[in-house]
Amino acid sequence: MKKTALPLLLSLLAATAHAEVRLSPVFGEHMVLQRDRPLRLWGQATPGQTLTVELGGRRAGTRVGADGRWHAQLAPLPAGGPHRLRVKGDQVIELRDVLIGDVWLLGGQSNMEWPLAQTDTGPQEIGSPQSAQLRHLRVPLRASVRPEADIAPAPWVVAEPGRVGEFSAVGYHFARQMQAVQGVPIGLINTAWGGSMLETWVRRDAALQDPDLAPAVRALPADNATFGAALREHLRGRVAAWQPGLPLDGVDPGGWSAAGEIDADWPTLQALHEWEGQGLANLDGVVWMRKRVELTTAQAVGAAELHLAKVDDCDETWVNGQRVGGQCGWEQPRRYALPPGLLRVGANWIAVRVTDTGGGGGFHGDAASMRLDTAAGAVPLTGAWRARVEQIAAPAQPSANDAPVLAHNGLIAPLHGLSVRGVLWYQGETNVGRAEAYAGGFKRLIQDWRGQFGDPKLPFFFVQLASFLRLADNVPGAGGWPELRESQAAALALPHTGMAAAIDVGDEVDIHPRDKRTLGHRLAALALHEQGLRAAPAGGPRLLGHEVSGSELQLRFGATAGGLRTARAGEPLRGFLLAGADRRWLPAQARFDGDRIVLHSPAVPMPVAARYAWVNNPSDANIVGGDGLPLPPLRTDDWPLESAGRRYGR
């Protein structure tokens, strides 16, 4: 190389480095920014540059800090667009098709994450005309032990036919309803993470003020790589304790599908229950499950059909050493045809190699769909299965539920400074086991998020948990699900909150109700009322008090447009329980009396307390207001809850 070429090359490299200007990945073409609020934008650039930011006739200048970060604030803009955002320094960035409207932050777990394509009306919605003024940003899931400065890159997607299938279904229906009334652009920023617990969404400083969370937060290592290594080591120890004497390394699983007694020293897993609750918490990877089935001559002859309910996430299945099928899809029913001659009189072996890629693992679904259909009838396959871990999908990075604050650090912290119209929240299923503690934690989260987004009146609307678990398994007046619903409702003590009841849209065998339109519309009704665009409240009937009169207990409700009624005219009032001083809950007969519901039961001659919809699955409860919104679960007593004293980490 000539001597004169080196200075030229160095100057070109310096000019290239000096020219770097970037916007944070939350800002992109087709985005929606919040109307009528200061517009804060930020990003990275070569230190020392002076930048000019322009949007919709607004202009601001800023200087890049020594850390390479820059921030700019533009004066508010009314709803409208499309606009072009221009950031000019030594390099120019332009983003087209920027709308100004209302931005809603979506948070929670899988029922908020649930895509439109997998709902009951999804196929029709996807193919129907769409509003190009609806935009959706799916924030890539990332957990972190320290607050991240930016989200991972992801595109803003415009609502178009064929493209809305991956939108949050609840968010989509909410936005369509809001647009029908408001007529302004709406942007949805979807941060929901399936299976996530409340505690992972808490900010570090707030978690340190909670005596239950502080020890776990203080124990977090300095970086994600160190945490990942510790998780892998801990998980290997857990597996070793669960299957003592059965190594993970240097083992050939080639014969684990065999038709024979090869699993006498294997531990067992119960079907239908995911393995995370059976000693293999947080295990992603491969687990073999085997079951010996004894058949009579009549059962063994002819063709048969094997049903394995649903498998989370993938399976390969053998019967008597012959592969009979396999597929992926945690919500897909497994059904495999067995040819004549495959089954035997006496002992038969079913072997299933289950691969779990995240979340729960193993068999789940309805017990009735876990069976072997033979010529002589069905053979149940629930109960104990022999099991052995083949391999661990060791995490390289932390996941949401590995500790408190992790989802917040990866998904919410990078959004600080963004103006949003409000928050939509659907979460709680993962916290059912410590339901009582949820009440305080949820209220603290709402208040803290308001502080983080710089709006003490930030609207926060949430979905109360839907009905779930088998009706036949309900225990009157008991269960973790009604306790969690009560803890959610406690947040209504905070101003600018609203709750969409969901006890009438559940599914007893599926934790993910497919009717997301109803919930999106109920959340929209709450938001419209908050904004003064809907006159009537949108939270369903509200209990004001109760009185005992002899053998009757009267529940007194606030004025409801159209009064109280049953969901279907003429049906009896259902879902009420009474208890006397013995605190034994028994079904009660009920009748309307103006704005009151009067309860009595011959089995409870001296009632002292009442509960309504206080079971895990209250889908039979049928009281609604005049607008059709359901009466949320309630109780008049203050007796200790089953979950009292259960906290994170203990």
C-alpha cells in the first residue's frame, strides 16, 4: 500500500464512524406516536454531534452525550398524519408514514399475547377489511438482569387483510372498537409474555422495597451470561435430584421406545399435569414418558386409536416399539391410528418422546381425551407414567420467571420516556398459588408504572381471570382462582382503573378462552367511559352493602342502567352461597327485589355471610346488569383466605 493511501483510508473510516445516527428500535416506519403529549424521541449517535429532529412542523435540536445517547422532545401534535420524521446530524434518518393518535401499552401473559389468528373469529377478521390507521408493534421477548436501554429491533405492522393474524387479539378488538367511536389512529405496543408472573414486571427499585422480592433481586448477578450459567448449573442439579442414579451425559436413548421393562428405575410423572409442577420446574428440553397398558384379547384385536390429549410442545410416539406418529404444536390434539396386529394381549408399552421449547411441558388438556380406543372400548391413560429426562435445553439467557424484575428490565425499561394513552393488562393465572399477595403487588405495580411513564393518572384497565377448570371439581366457596379475582378487583380502589369481568367467557379445559372479542370490547367500554365518551359505567353491577334479616341475607347494589337481571330471561339466579357461623358454604336460593338480591337456604337458617361466583370455574353464575355486563365475583365476609401467607420465595 502506498504511504499516501493510509491517511486517506483512516479519514474515510473516521468519517463513517462520525456519521452514525440511530433511533431507538421502538421508533420505526408506520409507528403511532401519542397525540396531544410532548413527543420524546431518543437513540444513539457518535458523541458530540448536534442533531435536529423534525416531525409534523415541530422541530427540536439536541447534542449527543459522551455515552453516545441522545434525547429530543417535540411539542405536542394533534391526531393525524401520515408525517415524515427526520433526524439530521452528520447523517440523515427519515421515517415515513408516522401517525399521531393514541398509543396503548399491552402487558401481561399469554391471554394478552394470544394472536388473533387463534381465536374463534380469527379467520373472518383476518380476511375482512382493515383500518390502516391501526398499527401493532410486537416487542421481542427479552429478560435481563439489568435495565436495557432499547428493545430488540422489531417492525411496526399496519393492519391490512391477511396481516393482522399475529396481532394481540384482545388489543385488536379493543382498538377496532375505540376507532369506531374516536376515529383516530391507534398504536398497540405488545409486551405480553406467556406464563409470566406479576413479580417479573416490577421495576428493580420498587422490588427492593418489597421484603418478599428484595432478597432475590439483590442476589441477581452482574450480567445475563453469568445468570445463564448459574441457571444451567441449578437446573442440572434439579434434574439429578429428580432422577437419582440416572445420568444425563453419555447416555444412548435409542432403546427407550422399546416394548419391554426398561424403565423400572425411572421416576413417574402424572398425566394430565405438566412436569413443571412435578419436580421439574423451568425445565425445557426432552423428556421420555412411558406407560405399560394391559389389554384383554377383545381389546387387542383389530385396529385402534391412540389419544394423547395435547402435548407441550412436540412429540414422537411409539407403541410396542413401532413409531405411530409425532407432531409439534402445544395446542394440537394428538390422535394416532394403530393398525391391526400392533397391540398385544397382555402387556403393551406406549413411549412418547416430548420436546418442550418453552413454558409448560408434557401432557395437558381434558382427561377424557387421554385414552386408547380399542375394539372393546376405551382404556384410560391418565395417571402415572414412567419418565426420564434425556436432555436439557440449557438457557443461555434468563427468562421472565427466573427472578423478579427480569421482564421489566428487558421490555418496559426501554420504553421509559415514551408517552402512552394507557395500559391494557391481562395477567394473573401464574400467580393463583399466592393470590392474596397479588392484591398489594398489583396496586404497587400500577402506581409504579404511572411514575415511570410520567403520568399519575395513566389509565390502567385489566381483565379479571376467566372461568377455568372442570365444573365438576368446584368446591363451594373455595379455590385459588376466586381469591386471585378478588385481589385483581382490589386495584379498583385506585383512580383511573377499570376491570373487565370474564367469568362468562372461560373454558373449563383450556386456560386460553378463544373469545377475545368480548374482552376487547369490554376494555374499550372502560376506556371510553374514562374519556367521557360513554355515559354509563362499564364495570358491571357493584355491591354497596348487605344486611341479614332473620333467615335471609340481602345484597344491596348500586343503581344499574336497566337494573339487575339474569343473563337469559326466565332462568333461576345461580352462583350464590351462604354460610353460618360454622363457615360452611352451601348453595343458596336467590331472588331479585329491586336493587337487591335476597338469599336464603333451608340448610343455613342463620346466615352470616354470602359469596357469589366464588369457585374456580363460576361459568354457571348468571347475574348481569342491564347492559349485559356480568356481576363480578364477590364476598361479604373477611375470613382468612386459603392463600394467606403465601409469598414469592416461600
